[in-house]
Amino acid sequence: MPLSSRTLRPAPAAPLDGNVREGGLDLIHRPRRNRKSDWSRRLVREAALSVDDLIWPIFVMAGEATRSPIPSMPGVERLTVDEAVRAAVHAAELRIPALALFPYVDPTLRDPAGSEALNGQNLVCQTLRAIKKEVPDLGLITDVALDPYTSHGHDGLLDEGRILNDETVDVLVRQAVVQAEAGADVIAPSDMMDGRVGAIRAGLDAAGFQDVQILSYAAKYASAFYGPFRDAIGTAKTLSGAKRTYQMDPGNGLEALREAALDVDEGADMLMVKPGLPYLDIVWRLKEAFGLPTFAYQVSGEYAMIEGAARQGWVDGERIMLESLIAFKRAGADGVLTYFAPRVAKLLAKG
Ligand code: PBG
């Protein structure tokens, strides 16, 4: 029920001398009462963050027993498959519901068509199999897009500077099926091609994967906040040109509703908004409009800004981390993809 206008109306203005008592104003409404003590603040808190809200994105690379730091994402490392399995075990112990996997693909395996995306033995597929074997009950989400695999760093096929939509969708459908075969529970198309959700749904169903969910990056903006991620997957240097012909313009809100409506029609099970904090209005609008499970991605640049400032001692990193995550919940998100996931999960477990 919306707050009644009666409740919101300020107390009627009384003549000044009638309104002033000894000891203070004669106020009817004193919102501060509910904030007076910790127990009361906890009792009336509207949004809560729990470990069930967390999706942990991790980066995988070839090799063995190695972790390599990503300088623009302090505290985050690329993991070899065996290390990714250890991270997955850790995530399960912390009760984090799901991981999202992103590969750093060896540059020699990248080509203009992103063919390695369709190799059933590629890094993501190897990681899926290895984790499923060890921790079968952990949710595994895979990104569908070609950028880790293309020599030009774009999410789709490129023809004389133009990203080809329909040809790309054909490849993405095959990529999704390859990932499902290797054990992906959730396919998350992040490419922003038109029509890909419907095509992927049909492709998965035809291959017998009716139960594989689709988490659509319904509203993904052409954002500078992805900078550190591109360092992590090694596309920062190779990316030629911007992604503005397929990712959304940061000035648009209604267009996000339209994008999401299409994805819902095409069979998306869950929606995502990305980046996160700068686009909380979009999270709110999509949740209000569709009521589907809606997630926000606190992307690499958001992580880097918080963690970078915290490491300088300029802000209280732990408090900012928690405050930024509760903001997503307040805005209506059902969960958040965040690089802080294991740290937050540990804190929440301590209570
Ligand atoms: C690629 C993809 C990107 C991210 C997730 N999937 C980057 C991009 O579109 O360039 C960004 C995530 C982050 O910044 O943490 N399709």
C-alpha cells in the first residue's frame, strides 16, 4: 500500500507560540524515534543483504596452480582451472549461490570470428566440467558474447567496422549450446545483439536444454566502467572502436524498458542491469515493470573505484562495500554480481 497522503502531510502549522513547548517542538511525527537504538534500526530496516543475493564473477586462465593479479582490480586475480575449482569450493562453503565465469583466452587462440567460443574444450567449458565434478550444487553462469575470443575484442562478428547482428546471433546460439553441454546452469547473453534471447532459447530447447535458464543482460550500457574488466580478459589493448552501436546509450531509460520487454517476450528467465550503481534507476524501473528476478552487475570499474580509494585510506572500504550493496537491494534488485562476493559472504557469516 502506498503511504497515504495523510501520513505524508506535515503537521499543521500552528501559531509559533502554540508550537513551541518547553523542551522542544510539539511535533506529531518524529521519524528519529525509530532510529534511536540499534535493535530498533534493525527491526525497521526495509532492505537486507544476505549471502543468497550474491553472484561471484571470476576470471579463468590456462595453466596450473597459478593466480595472476589484475592491477586495475586490486584483490582480484585470474585463476587457472584448478584454482577456480578451489574458489568454487570456497564459494560453496560460504553458501554463495552462484559463480559467473569469464575467460582470459590466450591471444593465439583469438581470431576475427571468435571460433574458440565454439570449442567444447575451451577454457570456460573445462572450468564448467571441473567445477561441476567437485561442487555440483553450485550455480554456474556463463557469459555469451564473443569478446574474449575475437582478435578485435568486439562481442560480435565484424564486417568493415560494422557489427553483424543476425550472423552473430547464429554463433551465439551455438556458443550457448556448447556451454550448456559442458554444464552451465544459466546462460547470460551480454552481447546486446537484437533477437538473441529468443534464438538462444530455441537453440537450447532444440538441444534438449529446456531447463537451462537465461539471465539476459537486458539493459547493458556502453560504459567506461568496464575498463578494468577489459584488462582482466585482455581486450583493453585489442579493442578497436567503441561498443556504442550495440550497447545502450547512457542517456536512455525508456529504451531499457523496451530492451527488457523484448527479452521477456523472447523467454528471458531473469534480467540484469549493468553497470550497477550509476544505473539504479533502471534496476527500479525494470523490477517495477516486469517483476522478474532482476540482478545488477557491480562492474569492474565500480569495484576498482571503491577498492582503490579504500586501499589509499581515503574511504572506509568495508562500509562502502556494504552500503553500495544494500543500495541495490533497496532499488529492488534480487541480487548482485559483485567481485566483493566472497568478502561480503564472510562478513555476513560473522554476523
Ligand atoms: C563482455 C562483458 C563485459 C563485461 C561483462 N561481459 C565487458 C564489455 O562489454 O566490454 C563487463 C564486466 C565488468 O566490467 O566487470 N561481453
